[in-house]
Amino acid sequence: METNGVKDEVEDNEERLHFQRIVQAFRYYRIHSLKRIISAEKHYHDLPLRHRDLIPGFLENLRMLRKCTEQNFEIIKLIIADTEFMFENVNRHGLETEVLPPASSFDMDKVKSTLKQLVRDWSTEGVAERMACYQPVLDELAVLFPPGKCDASGISVLVPGAGLGRLAYDIARLGYTCQGNEFSLFMLFTSNFVLNRCKEVNSYTFYPWVHQFCNNMAAKDQMQAIQFPDVNPCDLPLNSNFSMAAGDFLEVYVDRDRWDCIATVFFLDTAHNVIAYIETIHSILKPGGYWINFGPLLYHFADMADQKSIELSYEDVRQVVQKLNFEIIKERTHVPACYTHNPRSMLKYEYDCVFLVARKAAPR
């Protein structure tokens, strides 16, 4: 029985369907977002006339939100324009259907969060977040592998959970050989557009906060325009070695003793089993190699139906790190950081993060 062939065919079909589902979610963005605005218009017209008279600018604000939404959709169309060429298993038929099936609320939240990720990674408005989360990693790299004292291009750095690729790009910009790894197609589609199609600084404008109808100090805050990218993604050193790899971290990276450094930012808690992540990081690091970690422990699969999740405290994570033969050489706790937050919002979340640098002990 050719069970392997059947299994491969099933897996290919599942990947194709997943790919198409994500593309459809992006394409459904306009319909989904306009439904929310139409609902607000209906609620306005249901108000008593004396109440409507008290908020004369309300409908004009909704009209402006429509314009912002249309502009966002123009950006989204650019993001998904190249998707049919990204992977071999795409069935182009069905991606151009006129009648779009409604995307799930989960997928639409992912599309909207991807737009906010553009702010964090590729705009001047994201500088504060990047300084808090990425700069400690960049500074530590310069300490561990000083560019003036070693051949930076000979130092291999892996960034799992690379998101839209800014940290990996900034590492490559310093001259190190760097690869970003990402599993989410939402992120991969968007990072592909930024890294391979954006050629000029601040050449695109979008409105990431149009979906935030609550906690706005002023109506105009919901329509704040953001430009990206704040740097030219093509601006890398001559002969730089920078790449992005798609796939599950645990499945893609199996070669032992491969990397000089692994940098993880807001990544550990994306695991079903955080121990497996730490174990893999240890395995693929070269003896004497370094792991730089920054982030909280907001376990992504906690309390999700039909999803396995092991939620460890940081103290437990720390014990696992040491038991797996890492030497902790630097550690800071309660480091404040935000993630895709809206600076103008009346509601903000701030994480108390851990910054950890660990060295893989050389075999005795």
C-alpha cells in the first residue's frame, strides 16, 4: 500500500486549503471592515433626533473611516498580489472568485493585527517598541560578536518567530549572516511585500487604528495615518546574507550545532510545548553559541479548545534552561515593553518582560 503517497497528497491538500483560507481572509478585509461601519451608521440613525443633533460630526467621521478602510484594502491587495507565486502548491483557481465566503473572526483579527505589526516593525511610530524589544538584542550581539574584532559575516544568527522581519533585517544590516523564520502566512505574505517590493522610504500610507471604535480620546485618532517603510529594505551591506524561511520552527531546524546565535523576541510563548522550543534551540546552537531571549509568557494556546498547551512560570522555564545545559550569563526581569500598542489609545497594555542571555556549554 502506498500510504506515504496518500499521506503526502492529503498534507498537500491541507496546505493548499490553509493557504487559500489566509488569502481569502485578506481579500475579505474590505467587506468585514465596512460591515462594522455600516452597523455604526445604523445605530446612529436609530438614535432620537435630539441625540443625533448633539453629535453633528459623527456621520462625517464614519465617511472618513470608509476612506481609510478603502486605502487599507489597496495596501492589502498589494500584499497578496504575489502570493500565488510564493509557494508551489497554490491552486490559483478559486483565489479570484467574486463571491467571497465570510472569513472567521479569528482570521480577520489576524489580518488587523498584521496591519498593526507593520506599525511596530516598519514605521517611525514603532521606534519606541523596537528600542524596547529589539535594541537589547542588537546591543548584546555587538558585545558577543564585536564587528570590529570578528568577521560579522561569518557569524550565523537565527531569528525564530521573525514576524514581519525587522529584527532579522536589522541584524543583517549590522553585517551578520541572518535568517528569519516564520510560520504564520499572515506575516509571511506581508514581510514578503515589505522586503521584496518596497523600494522607497515611506512610500505607502495606511490606517491601522480604524478598527478601534473604543477608547479613542479624539475621533481623529482612529484615522491616524502611518507611513511605511521607515527605511529602505534594500539598504543592506554589499554581499550581505539575509533570508527568510517559512515553516514550523521545530520541523525546519533539525541540524545540530548549526548556529552561532539564536535571537528570540516575543517567541517562546508561541509554543504548544515551550520545553520543545528550548530543547531545539540548544540542539541547533553550536557549542559555545549564544541564545538571546526577550519577552513575556503569554502562552498563545492557553485555554484554546482542541489545542495542547503547557504553561510554565518563568522560574520553571529558567530551571529547564539550566537543566538543558545552558549557562545563564545575563538576566534582567521586569523589563517593560509593549506589543503593537496604540500610543493614542485610552487603553494600553504593558508587559513585564525577561531579557535572558544563555550560552550553550561546550561538551566535556
